[in-house]
Amino acid sequence: MQAIEKENRTNTGFWSFWKANYFTYVPPAFITLILLIGQIFFGILDSYINVVASIVTSVVAEELLARFVLGTRKNLASAYITGISVGILIRSNMVWPYVVTALISILSKYVLRYKGRHLWNPSNFGVSWMLLMASAYVAGLGIQWGNYVLPMCIIWLLGIGIVYRAKKLHITLVYVISFTALAYVRSLITGDAFLAELAPLTGPMYQLFIFFMITDPGTTVSTKRGQIIVVILVALVEFVLRLDGFIYAPFYALCLVGPAAKFIDLKKNTPKTEVKLAV
């Protein structure tokens, strides 16, 4: 019995040590897997050069800004996630939009701050800004998994495991439930098929949105109840924007609701230290 208890303590200690020191590298590996699955099954990338350009820009910008603005060095896992997210989420036949979007995303962390914290999810801000302000040069990813159930199942299983470990699973689940319910309401209003309204949820764009953007610990509010309220509000704003014909409604919805909620939260509360799963 003592040997079993000792082994349990050892295993627990190992997991705690691993989570504290290495869990930060799991989300970058997961988002890389999303990219690989999307490329292998659907060819979502126009060019690997574009993704490399956005990743390099994010990492270099993060390193330089952290050193010269904050006087510190940061783990670059978050910058990698931002860069690869930009590379996946936008489309252009030129390289410069990927560089500019990645740069804007990282800059937002150091410029748009309140009480020492950034308000916008970096890739959400950069992608939303470019889709709105440079629509002549940039489009968003519009590919869906379609009838290919296997890649979606793999991504969902791994994604659920990661956000569960990060204690953000409730955010993902509440958003999915809200989106599904509102998709049904949209189908009643527009006359479109319910499955057609639900279909965007199966695309790689939404996998990044539900597992990285809306669950970003750096920009979510500090209480579980608040997180649930915010994600429902994001789904509702997206619902309205979709009815009004906005193609990239989820990005704009989060860009509007998330920072306002974070500002109010920071003004009222001291944010708790959380596991970093930032995009």
C-alpha cells in the first residue's frame, strides 16, 4: 500500500512538473497539427512561404518588443501561435499582408493595454483589422471539413483535452451550444437549411476560434460566470452580424465584445494567474 501511495505521489509530481514547465508547448503543437490536417486533406494553404513569413514576423516582433518595451524576454510559444494563426486564417496572393497582419497582431499586445494587460486577442485583432481595412488585398479562410469526419474528430478530441487542462472547456462548450441554437434561429429567419447555417462550425477557421481565440487566458475575464456570459454575448453579436451579411462575423464579434469585457473586468478585479494558452 505504501509503495502504491508513493508511486501515485511520484506520478502526480511528474505531471505537475510537466504541466508547469512544458504544457505551454502543447498548444503550438496542436495548432500545427490543425495546419497539417487542413493542408493534407484540403490544401488550405496557397503557399508555405506565407505561413513562414507570418510566423517569423510574429516571433521577431515579440522578441524585440518584449526586450525594448517591457525590458524582459518572453516565451515565444504565444508568438508562434499568433503567426501560424494568421498564416491559416487570411488569404492573399501576396506575402506582405501576412507580414503586416502578424506585425499588427503582436503590436496590439504592447500598444492596446490597460493595467499592464493587453485587451485584444492578438491574432483576432490583426485578422479583424486587415479583413475590414484591407479587404481588397486580404480574404478570410472559407474552407470547411465537409463530409470528412475523421480530421474534425481528431482535432476536436485533442482540442477538448487541451482546453480542459487549461480549465477553459466550459467556454468552448457554451459557445458551440450557443452557435448551434442561434444557427437554428437563423435558419427560421432566413429560410436556409439548419445544416447550412451550422456548417461553418466544421471549418478550420472555427477550430482556431473555439480552441484558441475565445479561450485565450490573456484576454478572457477572470471569473467562470463572466466567461460564460461573455462567450454568449460573442455568439449573439455574431448572430446579428451574420444576419446583416458579415462573412467574418465571429472575428468581428469577439473583437467588439472581448476587449470591452476585459476592460471592465480589469477595472473591477485583479486578474488571477492562469495557464498561458494565448493565440
